[in-house]
Amino acid sequence: MELKVHLVRVEGPTSIYIDAEIADTGDLLLSGQDVGQAPSELFGHSDYEYWLRIPATKKDELLLALMQRHYSDNTSVISEFNEYLESVGIPCKFSFPIGSTS
């Protein structure tokens, strides 16, 4: 199973394509490609590629940092994240003690 998603697809005088994927090493790899006017003007050729690699050993820290950035102070974070995971087909289990009182 390929673990890759398209993040940006912009067509225009300068087309921009950015993907995120899990590399064979387990690293998270963000790769981008700009094609067209801007790279031609800046570099003299119509194609510019670039990467950002996050080591596999740091993916858990990244996950927590992203969770904090996107969900801090959101009192509905658990239900919203549960719904999101379900919508993209990622298994999760919501649970609570039966018969508990607050």
C-alpha cells in the first residue's frame, strides 16, 4: 500500500505540486515541484524541485505538535478527531466507563 497524499495541485503560469508520503525508511517526506514561469525567471529552467524529510524517529513528536497546533483549546477535540479518523478510514476506538457519574 502506497502511503502518499497530494497536498497542493495548483495549475497556472507557475504550477505547484506538493505531496506528503511515508518513505521506505519510515521517514515522512514532503516533496514539491514548481513548473513554469517562476522557476524559469529565477533559475533559468522551468522546473524546480524541493524536499523536506522528517526522520521516522521524530514522527510521534510531529504528530503531537500538529495535534497541539490544530486542537489546542478545542473542547470537542476528541469527538471531532474521532469523526475525522472514521471519515478517512483509520480505525480508532472511543470509550468511556459505563455507569460512571461526574
